[in-house]
Amino acid sequence: MRRSNFQDQPVDYAAVGATQAHDLMQYPPEGFVPYEASIRLGSGAERFEAASTSLLTWAVQRGAGLRVDDVQASSGESYGGIRYAEDGSPLEAIHVSTEQRFAADGTPYVTSGTTARLHGRIGSLTVDEQIRVVYLVEETNVVAFAYGTVGGKRVSGEDAFRIERREDDSVWFQVRSFKRPLALRYRILRPLMVRRHKRLATAYLRALSPLWTGPAS
């Protein structure tokens, strides 16, 4: 996958937006380790709206135990990701306008192009990453965004978060990612990458559903 014609983004990998690919788990970008997990949050419009607001105000990351600092919103037209066909093939890059919005407590909403620093510890796992939001989706029954690493030191790649209200009125939260190991221990011991994926995904999913008891290893 190529970067299409989007130039104003400093992420450190080429497959920008590939977390939207239908066949990510079967055919991840070469050299990257994929992961996905999802949970049901409940049902109804109110649950969907509440979860969407939490998602777009960094509550997932903060609820997982990370600090979100140095948030810098983009302005004007930014990259909105790659649009995919039903067979999973990329169609074209999406460019969107970024209009800054704020939650009731003044927290700025995620916008495409936003940059930030995520850092902290989740159990024994240390996270310290510069990231940039590479796409944002806001539709009637789907709210999602993804960010990619900028100058990654331990890993390089993309994390995506999706809230979906399905036809049966159920509300689901999905986490997807693909990462390439950069730190020596991850390059030598590939299973550590999968363990990192699981620990982060578990923490993110629990941020919106504290009673969830999914895999944490």
C-alpha cells in the first residue's frame, strides 16, 4: 500500500490507514504484526453517543492508564484515511475539513491530523509514543479514528478504535492495530509483540467496559 497523494504527515510507516482493510488479519503490511479485539458495550442510541464521545475525547487512552499530552489539533484540510472497496482493495485517499469541537468539560475532540504524546505504564508495559491521527470517521452508526506512530522507538505502526451501532441496536467497540518491532527484544522475540498488542487492547477495551475480563497476557 502506498501513501497515496497525502504529503503532510510524518508517521513512520507507509501503510497509512490500513487498519480499515477488511483483510488486515490475513494480509497485514509486510513485516507488521496485526491484532484485533472487540466487545459489546450495550445497546441503544444513548450508549452509542456516550461511547463515541468518550472515544473522541481520549477517554479510552486515559482510562487505560496513559497520559495524553502535547495535544496539537490540525487546521484546514487533512488526511482522512484510505477508502476501501468491499474486497479490501484501497480506492483513494480521503481529505476532510477539521473543525475543532469540545466536550462539555472543555476537552478538545480528536480531529484528523491531531498530534499528541502518549506515555505511561500499563502493568509492566511502558508506553511512550508520539502519534498522529491519520483518519477520522463519523457516520450515523459508526465513529472511528486511528493514529500512527511518529519516530517510533519501540514499535512502529497504527492503532484504530471503532464504535459501531449495529442493525440489532447493539453497540460494539473494536480495537485494531498493526505494528512492526523496532526495539531489539521485540525483533528477537516476536511473541512479545503479540503480548504487547493484547495488553494494550485489553486496557483500551476495559476503559469503556470495566467489567470485561478478556485476555491480558
